[in-house]
Amino acid sequence: MFISSAFAQTAPAAAAGGDIQSSLMSMLPIVLMFVVLYFIMIRPQMKKQKEHRAMVEALAKGDEVVTAGGLLGRVNSLNENFVGVEIANGVEVQLQRQAIVQVLPKGTMK
């Protein structure tokens, strides 16, 4: 009644050309958010996992280590999946290799 039928029918056709561009522009912030998320969170975490894997593979007998539970000990025996860690004189515990968090410099434990 207030809008002529000819004008109402031609308005969407005129906006169709700019519709694709506006939809791409509306997706741009989401794409940028994923790119920033990758560089801030995912990439550093992958780097940290790679460093931990290399540290665990390089374990040797006699290394002084810290476990995930906070125990300090010296590596006595190595297996493919497990490590024997002496935490006190005559006290040895078996741990998974992945439970080793840090290798300490030699002479840290006395």
C-alpha cells in the first residue's frame, strides 16, 4: 500500500551484488580471530610439546630430574616407557617417561 510493488521487487536485486562482499567482510573478524588464536595459543603449545618430547627422549642414566608430582630424583634405569628414579638412598620408584617435567643441572641434588 505504501510501497509500490515495482520498487519492492527491484530492491533485493540491486543489493545482491554487494551481498557477497558484505558477507565476506562479516566473516573477516572471525578469520582474524582464528589466526591470532593460532599464533598466541596453538603454536607455542606445539613448540612446548616438541621440546618436552625431545627432553624425555634424551634422558640418560644419572640425570637429576623433577617429576610431575614434584619429586626430585636421579634416573637409575631407563625403559622404553618407564624410568626408575631414586628419590632417596635405597628408594626407587618407577615412573612413566612423560611424568618427567624437568631435567636439572648436574649437582643440584646433594
